[in-house]
Amino acid sequence: MPATVDASSSERQPSSAEPPAPSWWQAIGALGASERLAALGALICAAATVLPWYRAPIDELVKTGLGTFGFAMAAQLLTTGAALALLLAVGRGRRPPLPLHAGTLLAAAGIWAGAMVVSLMFDRPEFQLAGFNQDYRLAYGIFVSLGGAVVLTVAGLRIRRVEVAAERGRR
């Protein structure tokens, strides 16, 4: 009896392989309401960097958050980007290893982003004209960014409350 060989068997993937991760659009759709609120807060916080953060004392000259880019602005953008990456991972079904909770990490990201915004409120650039130095006044963009950080913090705390309650229910 001649042996038969299945030519397509080498092309088959083993059955133990993980299914492909959902796309980012599906991951966003899989997020709950509080997780979407956290994503909105992170996006607001990051997007507000292009809004006017500082106004000059004369002629309504403005500087954006990106116009005064430094350590605090870099820390804020990295933090909000990490929060968004965490939310995409959560939407794909991944969770941080215990004892960490996604809500705790999101709340910490919101607090850190808010701390960076508050530090930038006090560390304003100086406006120099004809030998006179004055601080810029605050504009609305910095408050929008602070609001986004607060939304991210509150949503993170809501997510943490749900995660801790679910963990207690399993015990």
C-alpha cells in the first residue's frame, strides 16, 4: 500500500496558536463606559497642548503648550500616551498583572498629568519687551488640559472601584 502525504499539512498552523488580537477599532468598541471616559480624558489632555496656554500682557500674543515644550510637557504627553496604550490593551482583553489594576494605573496617570499641568501653571515663561520682563497670563488651553487630567483621574478611580469589587467577589 503506498503511503499518501498531505501536501498542505505543513502550511497548517498548530491548533494551540493564539487567535489574532482584535484591531484597534474593535479594541475601542470593547471598552466599557468608564474606560471610554478615561480615553476621552487622556485625549483631551493631550490635544489641549495645541491650544493657547499663555497670553502676553499686551497685544494678546499667545503661546501654546507645544510652544513652551519642556520636561513637564514631555512627561504629560508620555503619560497620556501610556494611558491610551493601556486602554487599547484592556480593550484587547489584556489586564495588568496583579496586584496592579488598570483603574489604579489610569488614576495615577491622571494625577501625574494634572501635576504636570499645575507645575506649568506656576512655571510660566517670561514675556520680554523693551527691557521689561513680565510673566505671561494663563489662557484657556491650560485649563482644558487640567480638565482632561481630572476626567482621566475620576474615570480611573471608577474603574478601580469596579475591579476591586469584582476581585472581592471572587474570594
